[in-house]
Amino acid sequence: MAEIGYCVKCKAKREMKDATKVTMKNGRPAMKGKCTVCGTGMYKILPKA
């Protein structure tokens, strides 16, 4: 399943390429990947588990 995130450069919701689950400094889960159109880094904050 492709993860959807907001690309700041394209100003649109897009699919993330090479999405990986990471944990931010404050302990919240997030998805980190790249925009499939422009290649800009994307981040999506996930709900607490």
C-alpha cells in the first residue's frame, strides 16, 4: 500500500516513494519518503498507536 502525504513543493497530496516508518524526537510515529513527481522529501505524522 502506498502512503499518501502532502508535498509542499507541488502543493498537493501525492504518493510517497521509498516510504519508511520513523520515530520523531518526541516519540510520535511518522512516515518519511519522497514525492513521486518532483522528488522532494515528504513527511507524514501518524496517529499515536
